[in-house]
Amino acid sequence: MSQESNVSTADTERVFREEYGRAVAVLVRRFGDIDVAEEAVQDAFATAVQRWTSDGLPPSPAGWIITTARNRIIDRLRREASRDDRHAQATWMRGRDELDEEEIVSDERLRLIFTCCHPALALTSQVALTLRLLGGLTTEEIARAFLVPEATMAQRLGRAKGKIRDARIPYRVPQAADLPARLRAVLAVVYLVFNEGYTASSGERLVREDLCAEAIRLGRQLRELMPDEPEVMGLLALMLLIESRRTARVSVGGDLVLLVHQDRSRWNRALIREGQALVRRCLARREPGPYQLQAAINAVHSDAATAVETDWSQILTLYNQLLAIAPSPIVALNRAVAVAEVDGPLTALGLVDDLDLDRYYLFHAIRADLLQRLGRMTEAAGAFDVAISRAENAAERAFLRSRRSGIDVAN
Amino acid sequence: MKQYLLSIYQPDGPPPADLDLTAIMRDVHALRDDMKSAGAWVFSGGLHPASTATVVQVKDGESLITDGPFTEGKEHLGGFTIVKAADLDAALEWARKLATVLTPLSIEVRPFHDESTH
């Protein structure tokens, strides 16, 4: 009896995005080779597109993909082994025993994340590998997201996979002693993807939503895999709270809108609720970390119905904590913004002028704003000029130019 | 087990006057003993300065001999250790110990092809 199926290509694509990382991770663990695993999973999905469209989705799509891909690898290895390839034979022996139910449901992604974000790999490679293997993005998509030619990205990925194989970078969750440092690297990769999406470091558009969505998806994966790590929770909360303001941050004309001028009715309430709930759970843990504190700062902003209702003294307290556990000139700069609201722009300007951040456009933009508030218009205009010359994003430059021209009118 | 080459890079010229070479060599030997008792040590050796190096190249059957070293630069290979390790993490841990003993020198870790592992 033939049955009408409602499975579309979009359904298969959705399963692909959701299950690709899990399937690759299981097969990498079993066969020890990323390329072999990836190729087999891609083949299995190609078969799935035809099969599922006529037969409907199997009860466990992930299990179907993993089993199909596994069988493909074993068939291939068996063929190669018969040609007296000792290496293939050895690999085949490892993969020969039956794939049990437990292996299909076991989640090997956590090991794979730590492999992708291994400190022996360059940060750019870590990011590309994570998006490729855990996110299931194609090489072309990753290349487009980071504005590099596809051939360059393919080479970068190939080199990184080659190093994992040849230098034998392990598939392993680090031991307790190494875990904090290694976890920081993983979180940094995910946050870098998010930030690259949120304020594209170059290019014309201010936000590349696809990267933000991907980073949040990875953040949710991490939370599922490491539910007890407060910083994992903190990073997810931070991304959700920033993401909640994304549409309000860009005007209809594509211009940047500062937090203080945003139409708060356009903030995404569902994301705020989810982010704030995570922040509350973090606070209850009492193990503050940089991501949790940044999330908490964003949660305070989300609490304010209007900009003037913002609880700046609470924000300043949080920045004091952040500066104590993760001191950096950037944190000090952001803290100065809160100081300006609590103690006035003159105190803040004193703090800003002590920072060695000349190459960073926001340093000059914040200085310009403080000088303007102090009525020092000529200096403010000069600082805006420097900020414009340092900003790499077109929307940010346009915003700074409009602020700069506002000063000219006032003069 | 896989084998890794741990190369020690050091600046050309004589070592700084305040360096206690005796203490450093004692620590290096102690680390070598640790590697041996862990079954990780394969080979190690220190080299004379790069100014003693000679480069040989054959072109059209003719050998060309030049006063070395092969690479220009202010730092050269000063010595090396070969270790057996289960994976890169284990090799990096030996490299970390070596770099601790030889601070501030850099240690480069490179895997051998599997064929050379016997």
C-alpha cells in the first residue's frame, strides 16, 4: 500500500541542520577520521532526500542517518581492504562490530567541540571547524559569512582537519584541571561567531542574522551538553538578551540606533524572558564569571521600560565586579559609560583618557560623546573624526558621521 | 603510540651571562629521566651553534656545499627530543615541561608520519 508522504526538501534540510553534528560526531568517534565521517553523512542525507520524500520520515531520522552513513563507510572500507590496504583494513576492523542502540543515542558532540576548539588550532580555524562540523554549515556558507573566497575557506578547513588527523588532536572532553581554560576557548569561539554576526567587522550591513542565529543554536547545544556550567548558561543568556534588541538596533533606513534611542516596544519579549530566567539561575549559583556578569548587565537594560528608568548604579556595580574578575581596557571603557550616568561625564572622561585604546573606534566615539556632553564641541568633533577613520563597519561610520555633523550645526 | 619531535629554538650567540647553565642542564636531565620512566623518551640531543652548520645540495649530479645554516634568522634549532605519546595533548604536556625548564625558549611540537613508529 503506497502512502502519500508530506516530507519536503525543507524538512530534510531541517533534520540536516539539527542532526548533522551529532551524526558526524558519532562516526568520527568510531572511525577516527573527520573526512570519512563527513562524506558518509552527506551521502546518507543525499539518499534521505529521495527516500524520505517517498516513504516519509523514519521514526528516528538521526538513527537512520547514522546507521546508513556507518554502513556506507564499512562497505567502502571493505572494498578498500580487499585491495590489501592495511590501513583501511585496520579501520574497518574497528568499525565492524554492530552499531548498538546506545551508540546512536549517545552524544559525541561534546568531544568534537573540544577537538574543534583545541588551542593547537588557530582561532580562525576553530571558528570555521565549529561552524562546519557542529553547525552543519557548508564551506560556501562559512566563506560567505566571513567574507573570504570559498577556496580560502576550503583550504583553511582542509589544513585544520589534516592537523587534527596527523598530529592526533584527541576527541576528548578535557580533564577537570584543564576544563576551565578549554571551556573558555569553546565559549570564545561561539561568542566570536555571535559578534561577527551582530556587528560585522567589515562590509556594508550592520548585522548578519544568520551568524547570530547559528551562535545561539550552538549556545543552546552547549547548554544541553554542559547543563552544570554557569558560564555556558551566562553566554547563552548574554546572546539571547543582545539578540532581543536586534531589530530595534537598526532603523528602517538601515542606520544604527543607540540603546538610549531604541523603540523598546520592538524588543523581543520572549528572548528577554528566556535570557533573564537564565540570568536568575546564574545568580543563584553564585559562581560569577565574565559571561554571566555581561548577561546580568544586559538583563538590567532589558528591565527598564524607558531609557531614563535604567538602573545605572546596578549596572556600575556589575561592571565593578566584571573589572575585578576579568580586567581589560575594553571592560574599563564600558564601565566608564556607566560612570558617566552615575557620577557625570567629567569623571568618566578622566577614566577614559587613562585607557590605551587609541586604535579602537569606540574609544574615540565614547570620548566624543562625553566631550560633547561637557560642551567641549571642538574636541568632540575631532574625536568623532578619529572614530570615523577607525570604524570598519559602514553603518557604524554613517552613524558617527551624523553625530559629527550634528556638532557642526550646533557650532 | 605516536612519535613527536620537540624542537628547541634558541637565539644565536652566547647565552646570557646570568644564566645558570649547570642548574638548567640538571633540570633537563631530570626531565629526560621522567620521560624514560614514563616510557615516552625516544631520543634527545643538543646541537652546536648554527654557525657550525654546513648545507649540502645536489644539482645536476653536482654537490654544492655551503657554509650553513640553511635558514637565515636570529633563532635556530638548538636541540631536540623525540617522544612517544598517545596524542597531541600528551605530547604538548611534555613540551610544556621542557619549556618550563628552558624558559623563555620556545618548543615546536611536530608529529612524525606513522610509518616511522615502530
